[in-house]
Amino acid sequence: MNFSFSLFNHNERGKASLEDVIGIIGNQLYALGHTAIWDKADDHFVTRDVGYNIIVEGFTPVIIDRIKHGYDNGARFICIATEEPTPQGFNHGRQREMRWRQQMFPEAAKYFDAILCLVPGQHVLDWYGQWQPTAYIELGHAPTLLRKSNIEPRFDFGFFGSITQRRYQILKRLRKVYRNILIVHEFPSQEERDHAIQHCKVVLLIKKYEEMEVVSSSRCNTSLNLGRPILAEPHQHCKPWDEIVHFSRSMDKFYDDCMFFRVVWNGIYADQYAKFAAKLTPELCIGEPLRKVGLDMTPPRLAIPSKPTRSFPQRFEIPTAKKSVANLKSSVLHWAG
């Protein structure tokens, strides 16, 4: 089957934050023998003669009108749902945008063939399943995602993602003990982020807000494919990653575990990656969910018409030790003693 990704409904910052998700899913589809593209320069939809359009949640009335127009002209849509629905809005309604996005979702969903959600839990499946056939997908292994390097890390710990007050306080406490921490905040290019993180021995998994108990599977996936192990604070909803990476039993234990991880990080990484590749196969993570939602997988009559700016397997630049982390943009902050 042909799958065409589109982030037409997201701004540049949003596209950057979803680049890992799109890349992981695209490479997993390729591993299963499908054709997957993401043409950043083309916001047109493909018709059912060509395949499916994969879009990511985040809808306004204007965007919904565009989806409807595509649907009325023969386009088929699969929606990737990245957020957790709650009575307060997506992700517990901490941001006004998330409350608005949850309100708008049902109107857009009437034009989807299926919904694939990235958040685990029966309550999530039940909510999205009100609108269209829904299945949970995992951001798992694909051989073409691996991009280990020859960089010898000089930072003990690394973190990448947005910085909230909670994350800042935890990293600040760690700095008092270990001093040598690299933080990649905001959303630099994927190449810059990869290069920075490979200067770290261990990647830390820290919740954005206290009540957000869902594991960032894209951060776990990216870290392992960059050749770095993961140490996570306690999470309530940690399946299936608790069988792959290490979740500390408490916050006190998390700080203690840092001491052990920074010494034997290489051996821990080898164990984590082996479990990752064995447990989260493309067939389990995306193949079975596609069958579960009952998509029409009849081979399309036509090929994807244009030459995409990105097709899968994704071609990553493999960072080398020749580059200095000091040359990265201001979105990389290092705390070094």
C-alpha cells in the first residue's frame, strides 16, 4: 500500500516536533513492504487510486474544511492521534489549545477511515473509538532507523524536549551532584539534536507535568537508535517500555540510579537495544493495528505521482566526532562543571 504523510495543518514548530513520529512510522511501514513518503513541499492529498493520506491530529474549522474537500474528491484519511483525551481536554487541559483541539476532533473524525493512537489505555481507545475504527500503535523498531556514531560522549546525561518548571527543577537538582548535563530544548533540526545527544552517555526521561503519566515513546525510540540508553523516572503508564528501558521505583531511587548508569552505560545500552528490537517489531507495532482497524489494503492502481522530498527508509546523517557540540545553535544548553 502507498501511504502519504501530510503535516499541512501544523506550523513549522509543530512539524519539527512531529518529525521523529513521522520518521518512525514511515520506516516501520517500509520494513513491512509498504511505500511511505512525506513530501514537505506538497500539501495536496492523494486519492484512493493512489493510497492513504496520513495526517496528525490538530484541527481548526478551516483545516476541517480542507479535509472535507479532499474527502469529497476521493481522498482517504488515517489520523495519528498523539494526545490523551480527558474530561478537561487533551493532556488534562493544561493548555487552552489542548482543550480546543479536543473539542474540534469529532468534527474532523467523520472524514477518517481509521484512527491510530499513540497513547495507551482502554479509556483512550474508547474515546477515539466513538468516531472511527481505532487501534493503538507503538513507535517501535525498524532497522533503517539505527544511526549509532563514533562519538565518545563527554556529558554524563542528556535531555531533549521542551523545558517546563518541573523538568527544570529535576535537572537542576541533578546538576548539583553530577554537574555534567546537556539539555537540548525547543526544537533544533533533527541532525543537530542527534549530534548533541550522542555527546551524552545516558538520556533521561522526565515527565513534562506531574499528572502526565504516559511514556514518551518517541524519545525512547530516538535515544535507542542514537546508541544511548534511557533512565526514566517513575511513570504510571509505562507498558511496554518497562520491559525495555529502566524506570526507577521512586524519585529518590531515580537520583541514585544516575550514579550507576553513568558508569556502565554502554552495557546497559546493549541490553536495552536488544530487547527493543526483539519486542517492538514493525509487525507488532503497525502491522497488526492496520489489520485491526479493517483498512482496505488492496494494492492501489496508481503510484504516488510526484517525487517526494522525503521517502522511507529515511536517510539520516550519522554524526561523527569531527563536529563539536559547541558549534550547535542556542537551543542546546550545556551545564558542565
